[in-house]
Amino acid sequence: MKQIPSHVKKIITTLQDARFDAYIVGGCVRDLLLNKEPKDWDVTTSAKPKEVQKLFKDSFYENEFFTVTVLTKSKKESEKQVEVTTFRSDITYKDMRHPEEFRYAKTLDEDLSRRDFTMNAIALDSKGNIQDPFNGKKDIEKKLVKAVGDPKERFSEDALRMMRAVRLASQLEFSIEEETKVAIQDVASLLKKISQERIRDEFIKIIMTKDAMEGVELLRDTGLLRYIVPELEEGYGIEQNKHHIYTVWEHNLLALQYAVKNNWSLEVRIASLFHDIGKPRVKEGKGENSTFYAHEVVGGKMTRDILIRLKFSGNQVKKISKLVRYHLFYYNVDEVSESSVRRLVRKVGAQDMEDLLQLRMADRIGSGVPKAEPYKLRHLRYIIERAGKAPITSSMLKTDGSNIMNQLQLEPGPQVGSILSILLEEVVEDPKLNTKKYLVERTGELGKLKKQELEKLAEKAKVRIEQVENKEDSMIKQKYWVS
């Protein structure tokens, strides 16, 4: 078990020296027992808030929860602020989420009895002595998420605890204890009382865990998913055609799993989970010849509506629904032109193309194919990068034909083009030469050359520019292993 940091231990010993009971409690104790680094530290004590503040001058008390925030001099972000809360009990809850009234508890056990899960109802003193009235340590050893006391009562107090149970199971790779799980199934509808913002935040935490696939499956199994994203459940048991070996539901989960495995962003993970969400609504026919025409269009609109309902940010709504909408882009080497790739980039946005390709790879693995990135996807990356590069043209120069004609008193003609080609080749070789001063001086020198000599230099310049372009193209091909 990891040790209690000195800054936190000092707070506990200071309270104990003043003859108050004091313990670290909650998630930080759970993390210590799991040999993990706690993200924050909570202390519970018999001292009242004013008594805590007298002992810790560098502190503040700005809430109704009996919690004083003590500031430390630790350089570690997780230890800079430690919340010290007086033993308390919650009397009644409003809106199935927030305690309506608090009162001071007389004992540590009374304080621990109000907590959500046994793993979070363990206290630890400065010497490492454990107070564990609900056998949370054993449940941690058994890898169980178990409610404290009557699970239905705990969930009736705060319905979001049901999603938290799923999140902890997914995050820690635990199972939900059977009685606790049955209670969630029985009272899952209480989630309707919770605001969409709170549901969204907990849903995001589940999606960002290392076992998000199991987390989403648990949401379905417990009956919670129908109060979060019921549209996803429509894919459960829906068979696909000859191109797939999994149901829509299984396919979406496997795509999510691949995105998680690669540690891709929240947006790509949600898009992977939602990318075929429209299939059940457009399915026609049965068996291996069934079709799902325009499911990406329907899915994009559904995704947009879901994310708006869950109060995701405008940028997230736009990006994720766009990824779902365009995940089925068509690309075959030698069949799709560079101009069509440019159109795809314009629709999706250059900044989101990598996310779209990641989604496509997750889609492929979710379909049961062995390779996430086949040759044609690597070739597409090559075309995207090549199309995104500015072509080598005279427009790169800090001069133009009009300037040259004015300087040399020339009429439009081949001589102007030859001078531009020579200047461009020199700037490509040494970009520092692309200044008005140098180009004016060099234009004057080239204007004095005979026609035949100028044309000869221009031809060499064109050949050299073509060589540079071919070299760049070859380097991009090597980067993506394409020929």
C-alpha cells in the first residue's frame, strides 16, 4: 500500500494533537489499498469547521457541507488542497441527487454509513490503522462494487450513484455485487430525475475508462442505458449482412474498444460507439443480403440530437456528428480522384481528417477484419497530405509578371515566363532569396541575357522544379508505405 503524503499526514496529526479524531477517507483510501496514486485527498474529523480553521490559518470555508479546504505547501497538484469535513450525516435528499439537510454525526461509523459504496467507506489514520465497518477492504480484494447498507436506499438518495457504480466497475475492472446490481435494475428509472449535464459527465467518465466497452454493456444490462442513450439499444440483436459477423450492437462496442485500446480522443470514442447507430432505422431485408442505405446520414442526425440532449458543447456536437456522417466515405486506389479527396477534406475539415481515419479503422476492426489500416487507407493518407501541400508555382514569389514587365519595360511574352521560372527555381533551392530586393536585382541581371541563354536557363529551372516535386512526392509515399 502506498504511503500517506507528509502534507496530508501533518493535517491528520495536527487534528489528533488537538484531541480530535481524524482520518483520511473515501476514494483516496480506496486508491491507496489498490496501490494507486490518489487524485485528491479527503479528511474526516470530529472537529467542527470553526475548530478546523483555528488549527489551519491557511484555509477557507465557503460551503454548507461542513467542509474546510486546507491549503498546503506541497508542490504536488493533488496535495495542494485537502478537504477536511466534519463527521456528518445526510437527513433527506432533494431531487434524488443533493442532500437537503446535514447534521453533525457523533461517530466515524455514522459518517461512513452515509457513503455510496463499501470501497469508499473505509477510513485510515496517520499510523495506517484501518476503520472498515462495512468490510470495504474485502470487497476491494474480491473486486466488487457494493453499496453501503440497503442499495435501493442509497440509490434513492442519489440516483447518479447507479452510473457511478458502472463507472467504478469499468474503471477498476471490478464486478457489481449481485444485490447492488439487482437494485439498479429495479430502480433504474430514477435516473430520469437527474439532470442531463450530470448524466453526460458520468457517461464521459465511463467512455474514458480503460474498459469502456464493458462499461457500456453494463449500462445496458442494468437498464440504465435506456435513460441515457436509448437509441444505442436499438442495435441490440440486430443482425447485419454478409460484410459483418457481429450484430449492430456488438459491432459498435468492438469499434469503441479499438478506439480505447489506441487511447484515442473522447470524440473518436463516442463516434466509434455511435457510428452505426442509424442502421436499425434504415434496415431493409433479412439475412446476408439486408441493406442499410443512408445509415450514415440518419446516424449523423441521430448523433447530433443525442449530444444536444446530453448538453455536449457545440463544438463536440458538430465534430462527432460530422465524423458519424462521413465515416462511410468511399476510397479505392485509382478509382477516386485527388479532387474528390479535396472535397472530402473540405466537408470534414483538415483538422478532423485524422479523427475520421481513426474512426474508419475502429469501424474495420469492429467488423472483424484483421487489418485496421489496409493499403488503400494508407494511400488515402498519402493523397490527403499531397493534396494539402501548396504546389510549387510562381505565386510563391514576392514578385509577379507585372512587376517584371514594369521593371524591364517588356510586353507580355515568353521572356517574362522564363524569368519567373528561373527566379522560382532559385527560391525553391534557397527560400531566403524570396525577398523583393533580391528578386528585383536578379530580374535586372536576367533581363540583360540573350534570348537563347535565358530560355536555356529557364528549361533547366523547370526540370529542377519537377525533380523537387517528385522527391517530395516520393518522401510522402515512403511515409505511408505506398507505391
